[in-house]
Amino acid sequence: MKKLMSLFAVFVFLHGLAVCQSTKKAARSAHKAAFETGRYRNLFLQAGYSQASIDAKVAKAYHDVFEGPNRVYFEVGDSMAYVSDVKNHDARTEGLSYGMMIAVQLNKKEVFDRIWRWSKKYLQHQEGPRQGYFAWSMNPQTLKRNSEGSASDGELYFVTSLLFAANRWGNDSGIAYGQEARKILDAMWKKDGTGNIYNLINTEHKQISFVPEGHNYNWTDPSYHLPAFYEVWALYAKDGHEQFYRDCADTSRAFLRRACTAATGLNTDYTEFSGKPHSTPWMPAAFRYDSWRVPMNITMDYAWFGKDKQWQENYAGRFQAFLRSKGIDTFEDQFNTDGSRPDFILQAGDVKKLRHSLGLVSTAATASMMSKDKGTLDFVNALWNAKLEPYPDGYFDPYYDGLLYLFSLMHLSGKYQIIKPIVN
């Protein structure tokens, strides 16, 4: 009997040790980011929604934005398509590259290929000082470019989505995705100011430029700061600039700390590289439409790579607390960084007014990914209950609101991921 009791005690000890080690391993894993673990948090599931209803929610949003009667995606002939800011009657590298990112994330190869072919044919410069870059805006009906210059975020998304496409579908299925990404990057590194055209990234400051041209090369847009994308470039572009891209990722993280105001978490649409607000002749500095993307971008970096978690968690708490103080169902969409209402309101639609905009409702909800407090699920529930439909004043934006809505649903459902190369 004593021998049996002794064996039982040993068993209990070893079992307890195994459980303890397993618990510690799980705890360590919980602190690791998705790049290491391959696991992506599904906050909708944690909020109590079923996986079937989550899948249906994302599928409906995709249908509404890409296929429904108010879609912003339009096919051209047998092999091309574009994404349009329908209210402004143009196709922009912003929306085109967003469309490609959504397509590669949701494994919609034909949609991705169609958008890329259209973008390359009509917007990518094939010669001259801008060779490799894209004209940022075109009228898709007349095929007349509204501008020859580039908006740096478009190229940022083009490159990253092409690298993901190479990892997901390979390079021998009609489009050499990796080669197309490298063409953009290799061209970028040849820009030395000739013709007043520069690298997309201000190489002195290691920050993305607002526009890689003229004096606009010397300031930035916080919503263009995507440290997670630079990490992806360092991993998969293989163009010899890996350490520079990692440095840019770290620089962006440090920049966002400076650009996001301590009390409210708000940033201005445009800033100096120092993070100081940058006003333009057309608009005084404030938190406006571009800025809505910042919490989503910070969330992506937190979830994917987790290299600045403590600050990012603190930022999310401050940002959401500020919006909650304005009413979670009523907060408006433009602010001074101290939280007050700006004197100048950037107009969207026919009526100059502030709204409780779906785009900001969406990206504010993604910040809950950075919180361990279940109380932040109120933002997640608010997004779940939101609808992509006209506002009470009749204004409707299926393009910007719609794309940010879809992106945010993808983040919160764990469907926005680092796409690694397929290992045979």
C-alpha cells in the first residue's frame, strides 16, 4: 500500500509539473505575436458571436463592396478591373491597392489579377523620372490621369500585396507577383532627386513621404506609417535593403509615439517627421479622414509583430477612452488633437457637417485587439451592429467607409494575416 501511495504521489507531482509547464508555455505563447505563433485573435468570437455568423458578416461586407448594387469594384473586359471612389468619379492607387490586399487576404486571385493588370496598364509609369511609380488618380471612364504624381501609400500597399500574392499563389500562374513587387522597389531605390522625384521613403529620416516629389518629400502622413509592412518587406522582398526596412519599422513606431497626442491618442492628418502637426494651404492640421486609419495600422503591427506592445496597449486605451467620452454611438469624425471641435470642417458630400462615420467606428473597434479589458468589446459590438448604408442626411460613401469597414471586419475576425510562403 505504501508503495502504491508513493507511486501515486509521484504521478500527481509529474502531472502537476506537466500542467504547470503547459500553462507557462501557453502564457509565453500568448505574449507572442502572430508572426511567431501563426494564430490570429478572433475578437468577434470572444464577444460571443458564432463563427458561422462571423463568416457571413465578412462575406456580406465583401459582397456589398465588390459585387452588390453599391459596389466600388468594376470589371473591364475579360481580364481587368478597377476600384473607384465613386463619389469623386476616380480610381485611386489607395483604393486599387486596398482592393488587391483584400483580394489576396480572402484568396480571390481573379479579382487581384484584374486590379493589378488595370493598375499596371493605366497608372504605372514605364519611363522617365517616375518610372515604376503610379499616377495616383485617374478618371476610369475617360482614362485621363488626374495627376501624374504618386501618393506614397498606394505603392506601399501595392508592394506588400504583391509579396503576399507571390507567397500565396506562386509566381508562375500568369503574373510574376514577386518580380512585379521588386520592379517597384528597385525603381524606388533609383530615385535620387532627378526630375524632382525621390524614394518613397525619405532616406534621411527613414519615414515614408507624403509624396515622393518636390517639397512634399519632406513631411509625412501618420496614416501612411505601416511598420508591419516594412517587416514584411524585410522578410520577403529580398532586395538587399532588409536592415533599412527594419529600421524604418522601428522609426515608424517611434514616430507614432510622438504623433499621437498623449491625452487623447489623436494625431493630425499630416505631420512633420518630428510628429509635429503640418498644416497645408488647403487644410489646417487636425484629426480627419486620413487619421481614421492610424488605429487600424497600429493594431496590425501589434497583432502581427508585437514589438511595441506596452505603448500600443496604452495608446488603445487612451484613444478609445476619448471616443467613449464623446459617446460610443455619437462620437464625431473630426477633432483637434486636444479633443475639441475644429473650426474648419473638411467637407464630405453635399453637406458640410460632422458625422458618426462608419469608417472611424470601424477602425476604432480594431483598437480593442490591443486591449486585455473586456470592457472594450463595446466598440466591437458597435461595429457588429453598424451598417454600410446612407447617413440620415443622405450622404453615402461605399468606397472609403466601405473599405475601412471591410478591413476592420477582417482584422477583428482574424482574417487579415501575414501570408507566408507555401512550404511543400
